[in-house]
Amino acid sequence: MRNLIKSIAGHISVSNNYTKEEEEKVEYALRVFIFEALKIVGALVIFSILGYSLRATITIMTMAIIKPHIGGYHEDTQIKCFVATLIIIGSILYLSINLNMDFVSKLILVGISFYCIWHQAPVINSNMALTNPELIKRNRTIGILITILFTLVSIIFHKNTLISNTILWTIVFQALLMFNKR
């Protein structure tokens, strides 16, 4: 797969007269896009087969929109990342189905999660270090605003536990996974 991606990136670079550095950026972007797409499709297929397609879609959508801006958990191989993703999504689904909470309990959990995100975001991945202070500040602001938006959706749909609980537990897990560094 990596060789195919490298070949495609090389073809794109030759067609557009890119420098070697630009070619490496194209290859990296293509690799991230393809592996993330495969991971998302794989997770959706597995959880759809198990009968949780809507909850899995809500979880993946919430994670995919929040995580790029706040950072968090990263594995060093694609297989480990896929397995970790399945475990995280499975845990979120289990909790969202089996733990019904009252409104105040949800507010407390989301409040603590927001506090963690406020003080930690963005978590910088050492393999893909973000060093530009303006981009770090921008990611932090966007991450916090998106978290607030999803929190509001979760609160508005408090009575619809499928939506509310799934978003709530996804935010909680995103906040918890910001502290996984040794």
C-alpha cells in the first residue's frame, strides 16, 4: 500500500513539476487520507454488521471533527491504530447504550471533559509536530469551539439518548485520551 501511495504521489508530483519537498508533502497527505479512510470504512463496516451503524457513525463523525484540532491518542503503526480505534469506539458504544444518566450527570461529565480540553488542547504529536504558534493557537480555538458545539448538540438532544449519550461519551474519551503520554 505504501509503495502504491508513493507511486501515486510521484506521478502527481511529476505532472505538476513539484519539488522533492512538495512531493513528500503530497505523499504524506495521501497516506494519511487513505489510511484514515480505510480505518473509518473498516470500523463502520464492523459496527454496522454488529447492528450499531448509527451510533458508530455519530462516534466517528464526532471524533473525526474534534480530534484533528485537540490532538490526543496516536499509535505508531496503522494496525495498532485500527485496533485501538475499534476498542475506543466499542467502549463508547457500550457505555452510551448501557449507562443512562440524568441531565446533571451529563453536565458534570461534559464540564470536566471541557476543562481537560481547555487546559490540554492541542496535544502535539511528536511524529507530526505542529510548531507554528499561530497554528497551535488556531487549532486550540477551533477545537474548543467544536467541542462546545457538540456539547450543545448533546444537551439539546438530552432526551434522545442515542445521540446525546454517544456524543457525550465520545467527548469524554477524547478528553481522557489527551493524557496518554508517558
